[in-house]
Amino acid sequence: MDPDYESLLWDESRDIAQFLDEIDDSDFGVASLCEGWRVSDVVGHMILGHTTPMPSMMLAIAKYGFNVPKGSKEMSHEYGSTHSPDQIRTAWTGVADDHTLNGISRVIPKKEGFTDHLIHNQDMRRPLGRPREIAPERLSAALDALPTIGGFLKSKQRMKGLKWVATDIDWSWGEGSEVQGAAEPLILAAAGRPAVLDELSGDGVATLKIRMPGG
């Protein structure tokens, strides 16, 4: 039976809301694992994705020549810079509590939305030294989704031709040179976060390193 990705999406969203309530205001300015993105920018990115009507989003992206990655980064940074930590907390809690799906979040498959949020949760937590215990079923659901996700995440391309083996849960995928490690760094590696490469082992890590952004 496939995971209930919609339930997982909102479970993860509530976890993010709780995390934001726990951190200090100053933590919102700390650099995340996303290069060039602060914690406030990462949350702003998710808020915009859940609350901006599609016509408004398209008009905003048009200002950047429909360069979606550039537009997304600039818009997220602007949101993070023009909203206080309390405003950001309130906005995200509203998304999580009300199950807000507006604009692009309405058309993104739930498995991608959940996996995106789990990754961004860790993007913020790791630099702040705030680890958490993630339920095995949530880890395996994200790992199951990643080989199917292309687009801007590019995990499908990054994982192709390699055998991925989790050492802390019962999960593996693919064929080829092995990439081994705990499930959480495997997820982040598939998402293109080079900061976790030292936590992985296997002959496939060299190939994975080349497939990282800037590799």
C-alpha cells in the first residue's frame, strides 16, 4: 500500500511550525543548507508556494524572464527580509493548521510536497544544530518518492544508476555502485545537499559528488 502522502504532508508541516516556535528570532537569519538561502528564506519559499494564487505567481515570475529558480530565490529572499520572525511563524502555522493549498501547491503531487517539506525542515535544522528523530515510515516514504522526482529537485537524475541502501531502516533502491548511509542523509544527498556527503559510504559516492550542484 502506498503511503498516505497527504497526511504526511500536513504532519511534516505541523512539525515545521513547532520547530519555528522553538527557535530564537536570530536563528531566522542563519544560512540554511540551501546555498544562498537563510532559514527565513526557506520558510518564505514554502509560504509563498502555499498561499500565492497561480496568476499572481506567474506575473511575479514573469519579472524574472520566467526563470523560475531565480524568481523563486529572489521572491523568497524578499519575503524573508520583509517579514518578522513572528509574522513568518504565524503565516506558516496558518498554512499547517488550515491545510492551505493555493496556486502551485495545489498542482504539485502530494508525495513531492511532503518530500520537499521534509528536506526543507532538515535544511533549516542542521545548521542550527537541532536534530530530530524522524519516524521510519516518514523516512521510507520520502526515499520511495525521490527516485520519481525530476523538475528542480532533480533527485531522479541524481539517483539513477546507483544502488541506494539505508543503514538504519529497511530500505534500498536501484542497481549499480552503492551509496550507503542513514536514511536522513540519503534523502538530503538525493536532494543535492553536498554537506551530507561525508556521512555516506560506498563506491557510488564519487559519482554522486559529481552530480551535486556545481559538481
